[in-house]
Amino acid sequence: MKSNDYVKYITQTVVKYIDQPKDERRKQRLNKKDIKEPFLFKWFGVIPYALHAIVKRKNKEKRTL
């Protein structure tokens, strides 16, 4: 990809973003935050996330007893 094409693409993307109403941009940002994966799952996979869930559940059970 030539640098001229890259500049053209970036310019189009920025102009498209700026042309959107402010409320629409805010909704997109909030939706992106809602979809975001937990840190442990994103960086280390399912196993640490599962271990965290198990520990959390056991702590919750201890509190109820």
C-alpha cells in the first residue's frame, strides 16, 4: 500500500467519524465498552478466568454459611 493510499484511507475514516452525530458516537463507544472481554480472559485465556470464577463462588458460599 502506498503512503498516499494510506493517507487517503485515514482521512476518509476521520471524516466519516466526525460527520456522525455526537449521540451516535457516544452510543458506539458505550456499546464497545459493554462488549469488552474481561482482562484475564483476554490476555490469558479461559483457565485463569474459570479459576477466578470458582474461587469467587467458594468465597460467596463461605459468606452464606
